[in-house]
Amino acid sequence: MAFFFCLTNEGLEKALKAEMTSRFPSWRLAFSAPGFITYKGDGPWPSPYLARLWGECVGKGSVEGCTTLDLGPVGVWAVHVQTPAPLWKDPLQLSHLELPAEAPSRAWLKAEEAIELSGLDLKSGDSAIEVGSAPGGAVYALLKRGLHVRAVDPAVMDESLKVFPNYRHIKKPFQELTPEETEGVDWWFSDLNLAPGTVLSHVGRLLREVKKPKALIITLKLGKPEMAAEVSQHEQRVREWGFRRTMVRLLPSHHQEVVLIAKP
Ligand SMILES: C[S@@+](CC[C@H](N)C(=O)[O-])C[C@H]1O[C@@H](n2cnc3c(N)ncnc32)[C@H](O)[C@@H]1O
């Protein structure tokens, strides 16, 4: 019998439990506190989508040779981290990024965290599109990095973005994009508040008509806890489009969502 721990974002505990039950049924709930859940079980170690950090849970207190997680009121726990390439120096995998006061929305954090997570080599002068871009936090992050950005959303974008000469707002639903409007894009961002299946159906169709971008950075909204169980199907679907290097991760700024990053 082994113990497994998951560190998740507060408010996502229910969704993480639903994912664990459906994807890793041989692991049973052992302990649950806000943002920290442990399981006992046998068999291969799980790798849940809805956790920022996970691995073997050795026990409470500090243990030599283990990573120590100081979880405040929940206590100090000794673990062996199994998350591939933990991102940030912070043992709890909280990012060091701070939302700039002038950013049009908190989605600035999602974009910057995803870029850091995957080491995307965005260069000044590259071209990016974001579908589901209003009011424009992520677009602001990309424009500040010197990219040419097409923002696609029928909703209103923040006025402040107009000072960037390389910014274009395509004010319509992304399903109506033409191949000319999506051609020549290096980086494809999607942050739509729509069901992931709907998003992928249309993104897949649009991508068939243009040269493959260097990466897709797609937020998958998980409106209901049981939607976490479907994430592996979304990942598989994107691989079938020829984006074979995929990762799905929960970012510190995420609420009911994860990011799918896919490279050819
Ligand atoms: C989470 S918000 C996006 C936040 C944005 N990425 C930012 O940086 O501020 C989701 C957006 O999806 C947009 N949206 C929903 N359906 C859409 C569609 N069919 N086409 C384009 N945008 C859509 C909404 O108008 C909303 O602005």
C-alpha cells in the first residue's frame, strides 16, 4: 500500500477527485484539505491533470531525503515529487509572476505562465492569434513581447491596446474566421469560455486550411468536475492533427480549467 498526494488550486478539489475516481480507480481517498488531497492504493502512480504538483506522500513532518511541503494550517508533509519538470522554484509550484496593474485582465497571468511552463520561444516580430481574447490580458502580454497579434472575439477589447501598432481586433465569432485571417500565424492561443469539444472541432477545421503553427496553447474549460475525465480524449485529438508533443497542465492562475500545449 502506497500513499499519493496532489496539490491543486483551491476550489478545484471536487474536480480533481472526479478525475482521480475515473482515471485512477485503484487509488482511494485518504485525506482531504483545501488544495491538498492524498490517496492510498497500489499500481502505477497516477499523473492527474488537475494538480499543480503530485507524487508519493511519505507522511507528516520532515523526513531526510524527501521534499518538505509547508502547507500552513494543514501542516508540514514529506513527499517525493513526481511531477515532470516542476516549473517554479517555489516548492508549492506557485508562480513568481505578478499581474501588472495596467493588464486588461487576469488572463495575462495564464498566458505568461503557459509561456514559461512550456518554454515557448516567442520572438519579437512573430505572429500570434488569440481566439476568445476579450478584454485582452493575454493579448497585452503578447503585444508587450513584440508580437503581431490578431485578437478574435465578438466582445469589446480594452481600449488601451489600440496604442500597439501590431494589434488587430477581428470582432466576430472565431467559427467565422477565414483562411486569410488565420494564415501565417506562428502561435495559436485559445481561451474560449466554450466546451472543449466545440472549441477543438472548430480549431481543427481552421487549422486544416493553413500552415501548422509552432504551438497551440489552448485553455480547456472544465465547467463540471466530470469534464476532467475527458481531457485525455482532447489531448489525443490534437495529436491526431500532427501536434505530437503535448502537455496538459494546471497553472497556478487557473480556476475551472487546464491548459493544453501542443507542438508539431
Ligand atoms: C475567458 S474570456 C477570455 C479572456 C481573454 N483571453 C483575456 O486575455 O482577457 C472568454 C472569451 O471567449 C469569448 N467567446 C465566447 N465565444 C466565442 C466565439 N464563438 N468566438 C470568439 N470568442 C468567443 C467571450 O466573448 C470571452 O471574451
